[in-house]
Amino acid sequence: MPNAGPVDFSGVWETAKLELVVLPEVAGKMTPEAQARADLFRKLADPVRDDPAKVCLIKGMPWTMLGRARNYPTEIIQYPDRIFMVFELYDQFRQVHLDGTPKPDDFGPSPSGWSTARWEGQELVVETTGLPVLNTFGVMQRTEEAKVTERWHLGQHPEFGQVLEVDITVDDPEIFAQPARAHQVFKRSAPGVVPGGYNCSSSLWDDHIDRRKAELKIKE
Amino acid sequence: MKKLALIALPIAALAIPASAHHSPASYDTTKRVQIQGAVQTAFFRNPHGHIDVQVKDARGKVQTWKVETSAANLLRRRGWVFSKVKPGVTGTFIGHPNKTVPNDIYLREIVFSDGTRFGDKGGNDNVLD
């Protein structure tokens, strides 16, 4: 399928190296209120029981793009008017509107939000809004006012060959005192690798059933 | 049935890891232990799986060890064949010990009694996923 843009990002990618990932909550300067919430969470939370991965939490943008786990493929399918992204991790999905289709007035906040993009030379600039509140008590926080700007470009890395670099800026004035920076480097996945299903929530259901069986004293 | 023996020895000190998909907070990734035993139950799923392993301690008493695994999708790509990990199968299970809970490890490698080995592709030992 031909793409109309100056760069074709199509293909299967994965996080190149977790040490190359820059997170906004680490690199950015939080507002005093947001910082206080993050500090309180760090102080009170049980790092084992309160791990969001244990409840299959989909944090959404910008963290959708900032996965640090290795070997999880993300496929980019690029059409002239739209880019689709399929993430194996947590079965996530994004659409980037290259034709500038505006966010509908009745668009409900969702973890991927509404993304539009424009080309600046060889760089794709993606802007995302329409994101829901995340974590009023936690380290990774977001309000509905958040705007995430990504700048995608292809590059070469001495270890990984062709890479897709994504520079991210998070504008969320109630969370960050100034726009927070984030960064991701994707490498090409090995030939034949495709995104599979993650099906995280089935483990939650299994755990629920185990608890209910115990409550109801059901033995198999 | 082969005699099962409990061995819990630190194998190597590794670099302190950065956190990955799953918080490694509950496991001491600077240490490795190995246990020998028989699979009682095994569930491979995302974000993590788990195996119960029956292990005889030094006094001959059978204890159940909890073995947490990486995500099923990742293990498949690393060549793990889940049907191999079925109840009754014996082998050596190598992983990081839980910092506070006894008889609980985060699995990195299995060496079955028939010599089959399921490991961590790429040897990236400083990441728990």
C-alpha cells in the first residue's frame, strides 16, 4: 500500500533498549501539587501490591509510546490519510489522522486519545488530545487538558540499525510546571515477528474466579 | 521417581536493574537460586505466569515453591514449549528469590531432567519482564 508522506514508517517495531527510554515523570518538573501526590504514593504504596501492571492498567498516551519491556512488537500500518498502530502490549491501538480530521465534538476521552499529524520535512509531528484523567494518586498522572506532541523521524543507530526515534513533549499544566520531555527509540523487530494478543484481563478474571471459589467453598 | 533435592545457592551477582514492564521490587535480581523439583501446576499467561513446584527439603519434606514467570508471549518467542511444562515433569528451576516471601522465585531458566533447557533469549538478565 503506497503512502503519501515523505517517509514510510510501516513495519514491525519494538523498544530498542529500555535505558534509552525517557519518561516525562522522570525528566519533567512537576507542579508542587502533582509532585506531592507522587511523593505520597511512593511513600505509602506497596511496590508489589500496587503495581499497575498487576491490574492490567492501560495508561495510554504518552506511556503507550514509552514501553520499556523488551520484545513486544508494535506494528505501524501507514496509509495516505491515516496511520494505524497495533501494540501487542496490553492490546493497545492508535490511529493517527494524517488528513487533519479534527477531533469530533462528542469524542469521549480514551487512553489513545485523538491524534492528528502533519509533515515537517522528513519528520512527522503528531498531536494528541482527548485523553482521560490518570492517577489522582500516583506517579504517572494526567488530566483531560493534556496535549502530547510527538516528533517521529527515522535514524540510524550503531547497534540497532534503522530506528524510529520519537521525541515527545507533554503539555499538562496541572501536572507539569513546564512541558515535560520524553523519548523513545524503536528498532525493527526480527523478521516474522508480528503483534499477538495480550489478553491481560483474562488473568484478572481467573483470579476473581479463584477468590469466589474460595468464598463459596467450591472444591474441584 | 528421581530423588528431589533442594538447592538454594546464590549463583551470581548482577547489576541492579531498571524496572521494566513489571516491577521487580519483590525479587532480588542481584541473586539467583536454583531448586530441583516436580511441576505440580503451570499457568502461562500475560502479564505473568506461574508454576507450582514440589521440592523436597534437606529433611525430605516436600514443600511447594511458587515460581513466577515472564509473560507467555515473550516466553513463546524465546522458544518455550508450554506443553513441556506439565504436572509431574522434573527439572531444575533457576531464578531470583523473593526478598520477603520464602519459597518464591522469579524464573529465568528451566533445565529439565532430559536435558531440555528453556532460557532467557539474549541473556538480558538485568530485566524482569
